[in-house]
Amino acid sequence: MPEIYILGAKINDVSLNEAMNLIADFLITKKKGFVVTPNPEICLISYKDKIFRRIIQNSFLSIPDGSGLKLGSRILGDELNNKTTGADLSQKILELAEQKNYSILILGGKQEIGEKALQNIKCKYPNLKIYYLNGGTFDNLGYSNDANLVEKINQINPDIICIMLGAPKQEYFMSANLDKLNAKLMLGLGGTIDFLAGQIIRAPEKLRKMGLEWLWRLYIEPWRWKRIINAVIIFPITCFIYKHQKHE
């Protein structure tokens, strides 16, 4: 599949529909793997963290999350044609799981938000086998203070795990537990749980098409300003620096 690298992070240049076809095909194999959804912030982590970068490169699929990656790729001399979001991907995963009778576990997020997300999903997808686990408190390397977490997950025995821990916790967790868990596929979907719970309203479609969803997030969550600066200012500057370093 088409592949580029942004600050060392692997990005598969696939559309949402192409990604879902690849995921659907993967789920009928006997393999196990994980999906990552890099955005500019994740690429910045990849730039600084060699182990994290290797985890992204070892993913089954790395989906371009957001318009900022298109700018970054152009700065680095590549062309990224596609973008998607964790919110859009999660809906397609839920639809696929209901259609194909796959069970899903949502892992992470605050208990009350996770329970609300579970309630909303069950209303929208009544035939879907879906579960929720808070999972305890996770450190930045993806380790939970719940020593029995892997056992609890395997007792539920989901086909798919949607992990809502945010980067880099979720990527470290997926990499460390890929062989310990029975699940066929894990997806790192970060703050998507807030959309599933109805805590955050998606940006109007016009803003999304213009690549300005970040502006909407800043408007409704002004306390995220440091993250917005990382994505909108620090990321492209770092891409310029990275390109210069490569050509020295």
C-alpha cells in the first residue's frame, strides 16, 4: 500500500474506504495486528522517541489523521493525497463489526464517559456485541496499575479493541500486549471516545473540508491551545528543520 514517512512516522496514504477494505480483509486472516492514526502531534513524538517511531512503523496500518499531515508531507517533498479522522474511522469500525458479528471492547477513558459512549453505541448499533473497560491508570509507556488487565480483557475475548488512551500510551500498550491478548486487531483512537459519548460536537462539515477542524476544537476547548500550537505551528517548523537536517 502507498507509504510515506513524516518525521520518521510511517503514514499509509489510504482513504477511509481503502483503510476499511484493508481492515476487513485483515480480520479474516489468522494474523494479529494494530492500527495507528498519526496526526501532527504523534509525528512530533515519533521525531523525538525512537522506540515510539519503531512502534508506528510496525503497525499493520497507519492512517493519516488530519489535514496538517498534508502540509507536513509537502514541506518534506512528498505528496499525501488522503486524510481521515479517528471519529470517522470509529464509526466505520462499529458498522463493520455489527455487520460481520465481531465483538468490540472499548478500553480507556474516564468511567462515566466510557459508559455514556457504550450507551450511545448500543442505541445506534443494537446488534453489536460491545463492552467497556476503564483499564485503570496508565503511565506514558502504556502500563496499567491494574495487574490483571490482560486477563480481564481475554475473559471478555473481543475480536477488536478500540483503545482510547491517547498517544503515546495507547501505541505503547498495543505494541507491548499484541501477543498477550486474544484480539485480532487493536486500534489506537485516543480522544475519539469523547465524540462517541457525545461530549464533543464534530466541527461543521465546511470547516472539516477546509482542514480547519483544529480551529473548531480550539473554539470549543480553548484549554487545548498548547496542543493546537504543537499541531499548527511547531509541527510544520519541525518538518522544515527535519528536511534541512536530511540534506546537510
